[in-house]
Amino acid sequence: MDFDLSQEQQMTRDMVRDFAQKEIAPKAAEIDKTGEFPHDTFKKMGELGILGIPFAEEYGGSGGDTISYALAVEEVGRACGSTGLGYAAAVSLGASPIYYFGTEEQKEKFLTPLASGEALGAFGLTEPTAGSDAGGTKTKAVLDGDEYVINGSKCFITNASYAKTVIVTAVTGQTTSGKNIISAIIVPTDTPGFSVSKEYDKLGLRGSNTAEIVLEDVRVPKENLLGDPQKGFKQFLYTLDGGRISIGALSVGIAQAALDASLAYAKERKQFGQSISKFQAIQFKLADMAMHVELARNQVLKAAWLKDNHRSFTTESAMAKLYASEIAMRAADQAIQIHGGNGYMKDYPVERMMRDAKLMEIGEGTSEVQRMVIARQLGC
């Protein structure tokens, strides 16, 4: 077993780490305070090829692998959870389905601008009555001549207000047994009838755009149907499996940031004539944080390695997302404890990390859903 990163993977990680620490981290507190989406940051990320890491060069990507992408998400999330979520959603959800299931024409038209950083993408799955129960989708797409007419709404959609395209799931028919056929359709956001009706005011990740979208008689060419119309449900389950790797990586980044801040503070904070890092109670907290962060990182990279090697990774990605997200929340909690009263104040970054970490246990399938996935894979 070789746990070493390849030279290319190390170069990608180091490049993103350098960019994140210089360009993203200094703005993290401000975008959390204002809730403003970091346009300039994403523009620079596009210019550096960070938005196209896991995509082939022929489509404007960087030709990297899932491991490189996971490392990049971790580094961006380590600097700023909000930017990390926007990045992860743009790549894993807004662009990857087109890369996996799109035709050559769809890839040239829609994927290339996403991979090259000229545009952002989003993925419209969740609805007011269809969250964990994605099969309960109510949005419908009816074929009318050469166009699909789409009606419905989606909620909690990351990047919706700034995306050029949204991949929307919709009911396109029924099977012979009466079950809904759910397909994915690429919808340019400048299409008449498409609108963003609400932007959410969130607890954390406040610099990440999250909005509700409405589709009223939205007409798109039938060529915008993504992949096999009969396998739309399986396609977005595969997409979510990949997305869980990225949320796991983002969770690791937030947890690592909490550890970094805690270690630095413990060395500086003096009590009883010495730094609190000399006290065993604090040392044990830091040791536990370091152990859990490393274990979470290893599981995320294992899931990424399986995906890169075209092996089943459903169980491993669910484990990675579940464990890493809960570790992020635990690390942030312990970081505040180590900081004491200062940790509860906005002058220190750990309170932001705790607010950001909470969504990791909810988005891309709640912790309860991940346990369901793992249990089913066990044959329960």
C-alpha cells in the first residue's frame, strides 16, 4: 500500500494551498460578515485552472484526478468554508454530471466554460417536499415537440444566483409499474421562466450563495437532456457519491483549520505562568483533534482513490462524508473550548468554523442518510 501522493498531486495541493492562504484566507472573516459572494476569488481560481482540476484538458480542464481535486477542496475549505462550499458545488455538482454523462456536444457547449472558469454551475435536486427523499421530486418536464417544458421549484441550491447553468432533476414520465422516471436536464439560467426567488440568510457559510429557484414554463431543447432518461435517478446518485467525497474533503479542511487555530492559540495563551499548551488537558484535546483529522483525511483520499480506479466507492464516500463532517463539528467545538471565552467571540475564527461545520452534517445527505447508505451496502 502506497500512501504517498504523486508529484502531480503534491504540486496541485501546494499550488492551491499557496493561493488559498494568500488570496482566500485574508477575506474569510469579511465575506462571512457581509455575506457577499467572492466573485474575484472564483475568477482567479478559474484562471489558475482550479475549477477544472478533475476534467480533461480537451474540455478546458486541468487533467487531474479525484485525489488532486479532494486535496484542492481541503485547502480551499481550510482557508474559508464559504469559498470551499461554492467551489465544491461548482465542480462536483454543477460540472461533473456533464462530464460523466453528457454528449460531446453538451461537453463542448456547457462543460468547457465551467471547467475553464468562465462560468459557474449549480445542481437543482432538493425541493420543499423532496430532500432526503429525492424520489419524491415534483418538478416536471414535458416534451413538447423539440423542447422540454419544465415547471417546478428547487430549494437550498448552492451558487444558484451566479450560475450560468443549472442541472435540474425533473419527472419526465412513468415506468410500466407506475414509478416516476426522474431525468436530469441542463437549463441555462438566462432561459425565460427561470428565476431566483429567494436567497437564504444562513447560520454559517454565509459567503456561499444559497438560493431557491423557480421554473415556470421553462423551455429548453430536448438535446439538453443529460444522459439516459431512464437512468436519471442512478446518475444523480452517482453524482452525489462523488459530491460526498468533496464535502468530506471540505470537512477535513475546516477541521484542520480548527486544529491550526487551536494549536497556535494554545502556544500563545499564558495561564499559571506558562502557555496552556503545556497542560495535559489541552494536549489531549489537540492530540485527539490531530488523530481524527488525519483519519478523516485518509478515508476521504481512499474514497477518491477508489473512484479514480473505477471501483465501487459508494460505501467509502458515505463513510468519508459522515466521519469527516462529524469530526469537523467536533474539532470546531473543541477549538472553542481551548480558546475559552475568546472562542465565543467573533474576533477569533473558531466560532465561524463551528457555524460552517454544521452544514457538513446536513448537505449532500444528512448524517442519518449516510448511515442508511452504509447499512444498505452492508445488506441490512
